[in-house]
Amino acid sequence: MVFSKAITDALLEKIRSGEAMSTQEKLNLIVQLSIPSILAQVTSVLMFYIDASMVGSLGAASSAAIGLVEPATWLFGSLVAAGGMGFSVQAAHFIGANDFEKARSVMRHGYIFGLAFSFLLMAIAALLAFPLPRWLGGGADIQYDASMYCLIFSFAVPFHMVEYLSSAMLKVSGDMRHPSFIAVMMCVCDVVYNFFLIFPTRELTVFGVSFNVFGFGLGVEGAALGTMLSFVTAAIPLAYFAIYRSPILAWRLDTKRFVWVWEYVVHAVKIGAPMALQYLLMNGAQVISTMIVAPLGNFAIAANSFAVTAESLCYMPGYGIGDAATTLVGQSVGAKRRELCRSFAYMTVGLGMAVMALMGVVMYIFAPEMIGMLSPVAEIRELGVAVLRIEAFAEPFFAASIVAYSVCVGAGDTFKPSLINLGSMWFVRLTLAYTLASTYRLQGVWFAMAVELTFRGTLFLIRIFRGRWMNNIADQSQKESITA
């Protein structure tokens, strides 16, 4: 199997032109699209490891300050994704139908709507920055740093929107390479920015040679600034490749004057609104989970945050395969190829479960090393290792939920999958976590997480195999084909 842009483009053209595809060709295409995204996701996590270890070296209080508000930053990041996803899914459908002109029009609408939405999110995040740590039950010793981290992050939201939407548009057009490369670059830049922003001027010794390195010494605030600057660094080249260089999406290819079409926005809201509500309530559940963990102390808050970071190394491959699933199913929907949709769904979900089962084994065996990279504090490391080994058993079903949800998104089916995610999180994870936390402390919270992910993955497998996510594929394709 050779990794080649020409091969990827030729296989995607087979989808759009209605040609038959062999199992080997479908598997080749899945791998061609997945590998760059997986590498970017894994590299992102590795760089975030370094990022987290930089903050971790400042002590448990600094780690707890970021860990306390981290779920809230995920919430705003997820809402950014929901704001852009409705447009990228429509673009995938139009690309599958070989209507590149409408795909570019949808893309323009996405930038205009997305930026307006992102400035609203920025204002809300900034207003919540100072009361939020107190509401979450954080101690007085970490509230100020947590508030400053949240405030600085709020100013990154518009840049995150441009970065996310540009990347999503390139991916659904079949270009995984540029978003993946720039994602790696963004992570490297984040580490470099943090290196100078977090620490004060200090003396370093490398290979026996000592020298002074300038630093701003901003601590937690420096970590937030590094994140914001990394989004800016990524947003600019991604927008350039999407708007000017893409052979499908470049605006210079338009032959008609841009006209505002409200149907694109309405359809994007229909796709994105269930996702936004889901993300709001899912991340709200994460916030409540943090409130359950907060009374357990700073060690538990930091261990919980670091364990989430460590686990992400194992589930990022699932999101990489999920990106491929959204692209392939989305273009198959546009091409009105129902059976090809089903085939790509089965193959991507199966591959995702296999890869993440292997990663679960790796996580169980190397949990001490994974947590050890993030914190030198013995109490944090002991707790982190214990909860990672609990979570390792749920990884295959976590993969099923990630990739199956991506399949449904590619088909424009977001309402019922969002209900599955919400019901599972609120009625299984939080209920069980609250019940177990008082007796089993952090280990009880993570056992509840493992049970819930297994339950959620099972529900998604049932939905995929029943095929109900494809019920409206033909009608939706026909509707899009007449949208002007």
C-alpha cells in the first residue's frame, strides 16, 4: 500500500463518479485518509504531554488550576466545532455530487457565520472567567490562576474557529495532509511558546554547556498565551491553503458572484444545533464531573487532568479514523451511494476498535511511564496510574462511539446520536460517578467512566448495524442538489 496524494485523489474520484470499488481499494482509501490525521492527533497529544509536564513542574497547585477549568475550555472548543461542522458536512455532500461551486459557497457562508458565532462565544467565555473557578469549587489558592487561564483562552476562540473550519473544509475535500502537517506545527509552536512564556529567565545545561535562556515567567498565564498564539499560528496557513491553494475549494475558481443563501445556514444549524446542544450538555457533564472530583483535593484534580491527557494518546487514533469516516461517508452521501456508505461505516468502525484495543493494552502496560512524564509528584502519579488502568478496558467501545458518531455526522444524522451521547453521559456516568466517589474516590469516578463508555459504544454499534442513520440519505441528497 503506497501513500500518495494521486492515489487518494483517484480513489475519491471513484466515489464521485459512481465506479465500483473493491474491498482493497476501500481499505486503501481509509488508510490513506486516516494515517495523516492519526499522526497529527498523536503528535498533538505528545506535544500536549510536554506542555502539561511544563506546567506540572510548577507544582500541584498550578496543575490543579488548569485542570479545574479545562473542561470549560473543552466546552468552548466543542461549540466551535459544532458551529463549523454543519457547513463542512454540506461541503462534503456537494463535493461528492461533483458540485464544487456550491461547496465553495457553503465554505464562504461557514466563515461568515462561524466568525460571528465565535465572537459571541468569546464574550461569554470572558464574562465567565472569574466566577467560574469559584462555582466549580476550586480552592482559594488556585482560583486566580484558573480565572486568568480561562480569560486568556477566551481571546483564542475566533482564531480557533478559523483554524477548525479551514481544517475541516480541507479534510472533507480529501486533503488530510495539509491539516495534519499544520496540526503538528501548531503543537510544536505551542511547546516553544510555553518554553519562553511559562518559565522565568534561567540557566540551562545541555551536553555539559551552561547558558542563560530568557523567559517571561508567566506560569499558568503563559500556558494560556502559548495556546492562543499556537491557534493564531495554525489559523493563518490553514485559511491560506483552503481559500487560495485547494484544487476544489479555492475561491479563485468561482465563476459566479457570491450570493448569500439562507438555506445553507439553516441546514448547517439543523446539523450543528444537536451537536452544539450535545457538546454543551456533555461538557457541562464534564464540569459536573470536575465538581465531583474537586472536593477530593488538589492531588485528585491534577491526577484526573493528567490521566485525561495521558488517555488521549490512546483515543486520538480513533478520532483520526473518525475524520476519514466523515469524509468518506459524506462524499458517498453526495454521490447517492447508500451501500458504499454502509461499507465505509463497517470498515472504519471495525478498524477503529481494533486500533484502540491495541492502544488500551499499551496504556495498561505503560501507565506508570505515561503519568510519570507529566508530573514529578508521587501522589499524583499513583492516582493517575490507577485510573488509567481502569480505563484501558473500555478503549475498544470508546472507539466504537467515536467512529460511529463520525459516520453519522458524515451522513448528516446528528440528532439521535447526540441523544445517545447525552443520555449515556448524564444518566450513566454522572450518576455512577457521584455514587462511587465518596467511597472509592477518584478510582470510582474513572470506573464509572469506563462503564459508561462501554455502554455508549454498544448503543452506537447497534445503531450502525441497524442502518437507521441512513434513513434520510436519498432525500437529503436530493434536497441539496436543488439548493441554489
